[in-house]
Amino acid sequence: MFDLEKSIAGWRKQMLAAGINTPVPLEELENHLRDEIEQQLKSGTNAPLAFEAAVQEIGKANMLKTEFEKVDETKVARTLKQYRAVMVACLGVESLFWTTCLLLKIGRFSEITAVQQMSGLAAVAVMILLAGIGLSGHGPVSLSRRVRDLICISRGRLLALLGVWFFFYVAEPAGFLFILPKFDGGPLWLMLPPAGILFGFIGGLGKATSRETAMAAP
Amino acid sequence: MIRKELVAASAEPLILSLLAKGESYGYAIIQEVKARSDGRLQWTDGMLYPVLHRMESRGLIKSRWGESETGRKRKYYSLKKDGKTAMARHHEQWSLVHSVLAGLQKEQYV
């Protein structure tokens, strides 16, 4: 004897086993299944056939799971986008702060020389440049997805290396940097490597998570 | 039968346009699409929900749990402000594609 409730419970178990284990989608799908069964029964189909037809209409569990995973990716991408916006805002405020201090020679910067002032401003400019490249999320598009993601995530490290190279081989020998504790404009340069890693990493993650969230056919 | 790619591309504008008429739920959306296309626009029913959830996470639509006539819990979706903007954009783009196609088709019969 066919038991509709038992069959629905079995279908639910199959969905759970396939990985659709968050309550909202599962409940929604079950409601849909019940609506379809009701409709089939009204049109005169017997219960076992109505159940089979409704299950087929809903689709395979693994396909549904893949699509629901894409929804999660979209949510992560949106969160990262918000983080990026916050970071850009913070960087803007910070850059404005350092630039104002350096230009108007405020506080600890009151006795800096013109060279120190230039060095500090250059550090702020390079940091903005690093952040711009890191947070922009732009990257080569013709490569495979995995290679592209690797490039995006490691881009921060490359930028950091560039910063370190600039620090030791260009800025320091040229006398633009100063030895601590008289290091007024200099510490800004020290912030470049970690900033490069952070911005590059967030930019790369954003790129990686926003991939392939295109809509599938319902 | 309409191609899968076209079905996928038309899902969002269709859902937005249906919800513009008032709040609705998954099963009713599918039934209305089936009726309006004489059954030629075939959706895999379950696949509608990831699309709805994605549209919700993008801020185009919102949802609330309500009760059906039979007392069962049911999730109703409705349009948000961003959804209305997105719908207008879709209509503009689809109208353009339609007018280009219709123009070309007309020329073939002249």
C-alpha cells in the first residue's frame, strides 16, 4: 500500500543526503512537492504516479545542491565587496590624514625637512597605488579560472616584494628614508609590504568568489 | 522547445515581471510561466528556488513566510526597489533585442 507521507519523508532524506541540509530551501522544496502532488491528484492521477511526477518535476538533488552552492558564493562575494568598500574608505581617511600631516607639518612632522616630506608623500602615493591595484580585482581573463585565482591571490605578495625592493634598493640608498627613531616619514614605507599582501589577498579572494555565479536555467 | 540558455537568460526578467504584479510563491510562479508560454517554457521546478534565493541575496526581491489556504507554511516573494530598477533595465534590453529581430524578420518577407 502506497504511503504518501512515507514517500515524502524518503524524498526528504535523499535531499539531505545529497547535501541540501539547510532548513529553508528544503522546506520550500517540500512545499513545492506537496503543491505539485495536490495538483496532480486533483487532475485525477493516482497517488504513486502523482508523487513520482512531482519528484521528477522538482529535479535531481545533486543539481539543486550545486545551484544552492552558487547562491552561497554570491553571498560571500557580496560580503567581500562590502569589506573592500570599508577598506577603501579606511584607506582614503588614512591617506588624507597622513597627507594633511605631511603637507601642513602637523604634530611629529613639525620639524621634517623638505626631503622627508617628499619621502612621506611618496610613501602615501605608493600605498594608494598598491591598494588600487590590489582592490580593483582586475586580472587576466583569458587564463583558466584556477590560474587566474592563483595570480590574483599571489598578486599581493608580488606587490609586497616590489615594495621591499623599492625600500632597500631605491629609497634607502637614495637617502629618502631615515633611521629610527628620527624616522618621521620613513615608517610609512614600512607599511607597504603588509598593505600589499592584505589588499592583494582581498582583491584576489573577491575575484575568486565572484566567479561562475551566473544564473542557471530554472 | 526553447533552448536552455534562453530559458536561463529569461528567468530573472520573467520572475521580476511576475512579482511586479504582486507577491507570489515558487509554485505559483512556475504555474504562471507555464500557462503564459503554453507549456513551452519548461523550467525544472526545483531550480527556481536557487534563482529566487540568488535574486534575494542580490537585493532584488524579498521574502516572508506566510500560510497557504490549507494552513501549510509558504514562502512569499515580492519585489524590492532594486528589483524594479533591474526589471526596467531587462525590459529595455529585451525590447531592443526583440525589435532588432522583428525588423530583420520583416525584411526577409519584403
